[in-house]
Amino acid sequence: MKEYSIDDFCQLIDHTNLHADATKADMKKLCDEAKEYHFKMVAVNQVQSQFCSKQLAGTDIHTGAAIAFPLGQVSIAGKEFETKDAIENGANEIDYVLNITELKENNNDYIEDEMSRIVTICHQANVLCKVIFENCYLTHTEIVRAAEIAKQIKPDFIKTSTGFGTGGATVADVQLMKQTVGDAVHVKAAGGIRNSDDFLAMIEAGADRIGTSSGIKIVNALKKRMAVDGVQTIQLAR
């Protein structure tokens, strides 16, 4: 069992706005909220990297850039360029969508090469790397195969979803991914996590990071629950 304070929970949250029509005012609001609640990261489209990194300068809050988002249908060279450009513009976490077509075609060599090249760029720059699977399009076997590749290549996280597919994170998928990679790689749950019960369930299932645009709602619900119970922490199975 593990005890979580409100700040512990906030440090699991990637505060997210990946909408195509997000304005600079929206991005500033996102960053201001991240500072107020002490979220771990803001998750934004790659082009917002410079603006958000400047907004968060002097804090310990990361700027996370989405690469080849949301489809993953970009060449490896294209993903490498996007990754390098995001890092040069201040991103210190990268969430890239793997090539779903190549995974479904059983082209493991391609997936390994893509993952290795993106992870290498990130780690040489001391930047965290997350690989988005988009599980709603994958079979059980394909999720396991991608996770097994990740276990060998060792990105920092594997991630369930973009939040823009036909489905988001599920407890079963998080459990499956965690069981496959063990302690070698962390798991990020994202997509459709909008309330405190789902948030806590994902953590107990094995997620070490939660991507959500409902972080404030979730944290406020947890604060209310803790106040009613008269406690400063919540105990979870992990």
C-alpha cells in the first residue's frame, strides 16, 4: 500500500490541451493552472513547445510535446525532425505516436527502429520519451508485442491513447501493459479519464502518469473526499 497526498496526485497529472483551435490565451491558461496546482507537465501540440516552455520557465513543470499526433502516420525521419525541433524549442518531454500500420503489419523491425531513434534523441537531450500505442486500434496481441519491444528499447513510458481515437484508457489495458513491461518502463494512461474514481483506478492498475484535461476537476474532487474523511492522504494498492 502507498499513501498519496494531493501534491503526490498532482505530480502524476499531465495537464492537457491538444485541441487544434487552442489559442495562446488557452495555452497561457493551461500553464497558469499547471503552476497553481503543481501538475507534472502540460501536454500540448508540438508547435506550442516554445510558448509553453517560456510560460513555465523557473518552475519544475515540464512542457510535453506531442509528436506525429494524433495518427502516428509520419515517417521516422519526420518524427525525428519534430522531436528535435520540439526539444530545441523547450520541450522536456516527448509523447510520440508509433506507426500503427507497421505494428499491425507485424513489422517489428520498423517499430524497433522508430522507437530506438526517437528514444535516443530524447535521452541524449535528457528528455523523457513516451510512446503512444493508441490501444483502441490494437488487439491484445499487438499491445503485448509493442510493450515487449518497449521493454527492450526502454523509453521512459508507454502510453495507452491519444484521446483522439475511438476509445481511451481502460484499466484492463493499463494492467496488460504494466504486466508486460514490469519495472523496466512506466505506463501512462490517457484518454477519457474525467473523474476521480477512474483516476484512482488507473493508478492502482499500474499507471505512473495520467494524461487528462480534467485534472482540476479530479483534484478538487479528491480534496473534497479527503476533507469529508478528515484525512491528508489516500491509501492505494500501489
